[in-house]
Amino acid sequence: MSKPNIIICMCDELRAFEVACYGHPHIKTPNMDRLAAAGTRFEIAASNNPVCMPARSIVLSGQYSSTCNGILGNKSWTSNEGQWIMPHYPEAGRPHLKDKTLAESLKESGYHTTAIGKWHINSWPDDIGFDHYIIPRHQHANRAQLFTEDGGEEFCPDMSFCVLVPPIILRARRLMLMEDAL
């Protein structure tokens, strides 16, 4: 038998019982229902910190958010008289991880791993084991959502968005990013 495909959908502030496949009587979620009917649902889990960044880190690392990356809220750092409060990473861009991440474990089992969509974790996907990624360049901030594929050139995934954001603004943003990198 071949290995099954694995899709992990992570949504912000979405409880299981807010979708039809988990029993909500009014909300219609036909695509999620089809995925749930054809697969296995992850039904028993708990998070000591069920907000965006910490919850994502917990799922990918299998650790508490305070030990895997020090994140206790939606910001990656807090200021203490100008000092950043953050754990020292053993590797650049990699959270404080003692063990393999979910992506690294899947790769060892012969899976090709891809992260798509909102990321909002301190490290880049390839730092923690993903083979490929397409994510927003600026996390989830209230900005124009330019995406990057494997860290490459920014692009607009939706042409209607590109029409709304004039090319001159996109070019200016790229130049600012280039200056920041120098």
C-alpha cells in the first residue's frame, strides 16, 4: 500500500465545532467536509497557548511554545527598555528545538513537505524541514500580501490585487527591502 497524502490545515481562531464535518448545524464547509470524509481527522489535541504563532509552533515542534521558541503571544519579541527578550537559538533561524520537527520527521519517512499560506513563525519553512514553501512575505501584518516562493522574488498571487496596488508601490517596497538587506 502506498503512503497516504497528509494535509494539515491550520486556521486562526477556528474551533473544531465551527465547521460542518464536526457537527455545526448551520455553517456550510463542503470542501473541508470532503477532506474529512476521505481522510483521518485529528481530533484529540490541546494547546497551552491557542493563539496564532504559539499554536503553529506547538504543532510543528511537539513542544510547549515557551520551550520551542519562547513565543507566548502573537509577537516574536517583547521590549524591555529596548532589549529583546528571546531565547538564544542554537542555529540561525531555527527555534529552540531539541527534537525533529513534524516536517523533518515526515521527510525522513519519504514525504515531500510543502508549507502554503500564512506562516507566522519566527523561522523560515526551510529552516525547520520543509522542502518547498509559498508564503506571504510579511507574515500576517495588515499590508499588501506579496508572496514568496522558496524565498525568491515577491509576487502577487491574485491579479485583481495587483491592479489595486499600483506597480510603482510594489517597486518601492522591493527597493526598501533591498536597502534594508544592505
